[in-house]
Amino acid sequence: MKIIVPMAGKGSRLRPHTLTVPKPLIPIAGKPIVQRLVEDIAKVVDEKIDEIAFIIGDFGTEIERKLKNIAEKLGAKASIYHQTEPLGTAHAIHCARESMIGPTIIAFADTLFKADFQLDKHSDGVIWVKKVDDPSAFGVVKLDEYGVIQDIVEKPKKFVSDLAIIGIYYFKDAEKLMTEINYLIDNDIKTGNEYQLTDALDNLRAKGAKFTLGKVNDWMDCGNKNATVETNSKVLEYEKQAVSVFPQSAKIENSLIIPPCFIGENVEIINSKIGPYVSLGNGTKIDRSNIENSLIQEDTLITHGNLSNSMIGNSAKYFGVSSTLSLGDYSVLETK
């Protein structure tokens, strides 16, 4: 079994937090989004993961090293491919065509999920979906009267279905998908000026491929600051027992910690109230502050803060009383 992870996007909606770190490597409850994604898949697939292929932009050698380490921790071979132009989801997968062989899971590193992750190996593939209020922003599947997928449409302008594709797929034979992707690219067939995976899927379906519908219990978005903070809170709730034990290197003095919270290595919390639903990255120091429902990354200093629904990057400094904040890496903000 292989996992293909397209993650070359710039994460523009999550700026300034993605100016220095690719979105899939932003930690949620102390662990990068992409690491959580592949670990969750590996836990529920009843086969060994032989290879994890990451499709990235120009992220640099240090990011590539971190991605290879994530794969190796799962006992899988790591492959790195580059998508140098934003030409769509099908084009991203085309960049990893050398790895598209045999049973394969494709998982876009935009979201986290909780699902009944059953692989129907009698079908040609599985498409995981979630019912949404506004399907016009997603690829959607339309079912016939027997619950079989009869249409796959990318971002429909008119209502087709409210079952949104969450970006996780299983294919029994990845080569068949590559045939359809190659056809799109060779014939320059685009939707919205991009080569879309949904078009390749619909071509497969039209040729007789049978796709099983997979449903998720929870679909956790990391598209913007508010969504990412909410996802951090959900993950902390799911893992509240695992995050209830703080590292010995953490220094906590005259402070109240309201669980669930993630506290990283060498964190200092002095004269403060933290939680619930707060993640503090390694080396961060909190002094005389109240923080709840927030995501704070590594080596950051917060003094006299009163924060809620906030996201602060790495090596930042904040002195003040703001109640809601989005502050990027290496930024300094002081309010009086």
C-alpha cells in the first residue's frame, strides 16, 4: 500500500503563518498536520505502508528531511516530488506518477479527519465525503437511487449534491487513474483553468469503475486561522488522555492548567491560567497571562496576554491584552 500526499499549495488563507512554514507542517496539538494525516491512515489500514510520496513546492532541503523522517517513522520509503506550477489536483498527482502503482491512498494535506476507514477491496476505489452546507466550494458526488456514485462534479455552480469530497481516496489500481490523468494533460482538458482530479475520477466512473462511498465522522479544516484553532481544540479533545501528562522539562509556577492542553518541552508558565484547548510549542514562555482556545508555536514569549481564539507563530513576542490575535513567526507586538 502507498500513500500519496499532494501538499504543494502556498496556504495563502493561513498567512502570515505559512510565510515561513508550509501549512502541512504547522503543528496541531504538538504534531504537524501532515504527520497526523499519514499516521491516522496507517493506523486504520490493515496493510503495511510501503511508500509515502510527498508532492511539494520549493520548500527547501530541511522540509524534505522532515518529511522523509515522518515516512521512515512509519517504516515506509519516502519519495519527494515537486510541483513547480499550480496547475491543479490532477497535475499534482501526475508529478508523482512514478509512485502511482498498485493499491494507493491519495490524501491531500489540507484537513484532518475521524472516520470509519474501511477499504472496500471489491470496488475500484473509495471516495470519502462529508455533508456540507455550501457544496459550491467543493468537488461533490451525486448518488443514484441505490446509493451508487453516478456523477462527480468540481465546484458546481448549481446544486448537484451536498456530499463534499474531503480529499481522501483509495484506488485498487493506481495505474488506471494515471491513464485518465495522462489523458487530461495530454489533451489539455481543464476545469477552472486547472487539471482536476474530479474530471479523471468521473472519466473512470463513466468507463465502468465502481466507487464506494466512505463517510467521515468529523472533518477538521486547517484552511484559515479560525478553522485551524478550532481543529487544534478538537484534536486536543480527542487526545485529552494522551496530552494530560506534561513533560518533566516544563516549568509551571503558580499557574492553573485547565485540560485538555498540549504543553511542549522546556515550556515555562508563570503566574498564568492556561486552557482549556491550548497548545504551547517547545520553548515557549507564558508570563502573567490568561490563554484559552489558542495555538501557540515554538520559542514564543507572551507577557500580560489575555488571549482567546488566537494563533501565534514561532519565535514571536507579544506584550499586551488583546483578546483575539493572529501573529506570524518572528513578529513582535506590544500594546499599551
